[in-house]
Amino acid sequence: MTHSPRHGQPGVRRSRALLHRLDQGRLWFRAWRRTRPFWGGLWAVLGGLEIIKLMSFTLLTAVSGGWNYSAGYILGGGMALFGLVAWFAPHYKTLCGIAVFLIALFAFPTANLGGLVLGTVLGILGGSMIWAWGEKRPSRRDRRGAAAANR
């Protein structure tokens, strides 16, 4: 004989609690993402990681071999770092955007064509998006509602 799960059973309550927590986490992440240059930072981090990934030297060789061997690690790490700074300190968006853009351009001739062009393109795109990001303005409907409330 099979029993259908009832509303009051512990398994159903736990799954609903889990779904509620997941939904709350999604809403928190959505609100967090909208208050900072998320997509530009993501492209900058991915571009930096792409440049680092395509460096075919061991870390020991990169440290002891000079600029030609370590450029990809330094420039890719700088791009990823500035992308993260844009996420966690969005008031530095101008500095981060310009730095990512310039590092991406400089990585092209120095670090395996900037991660075989993909790292440089992602860095230029991410840096531009970080630099151009601005806080979201209230919609026209929200402004009308606020004006009506002030009357």
C-alpha cells in the first residue's frame, strides 16, 4: 500500500524550508548583484583567469625566469584582482575599470597574445563595463509614486 506524502510530514516540511532558504539566497544575491558592476567584474575575472591558464610555465619558472615568463601571471592576476575589487568596493569603479582596460591591452603583446586574444577581449569588455557602470535610477513609476506621497 502506498501513502501519499501529507503536508505535515517532516520530509515535506524540510523540503519547503530548503526551497524557502534557496529562494531567500537567490533574492539576496540578486539585490547584491544589482548594487555593483557585477557583469563587468565577472568578465574581468574570467579574462584574467584565461590569461593565467594559458601560461604554460610552472610557477617556479615564472618567478625565476624574468618578465617574459611571469607577465601572464602578473597581468592576469591583476585583471582578476581588479574585477574582484569592483565587486566588493564598487566606489572604486573608475579606477578598476581603467586599470582592467589598460592591463588587458598590455597583456596582448606580453602574455601569449593576451590569452590567445580571448583574455584581452574579455578584459577590454569587462573594464569598459566596470567603468561605465552607474547606480540604477528609480523607474518613472517609482518616481511618480514618491512625488505623490510627498504631496
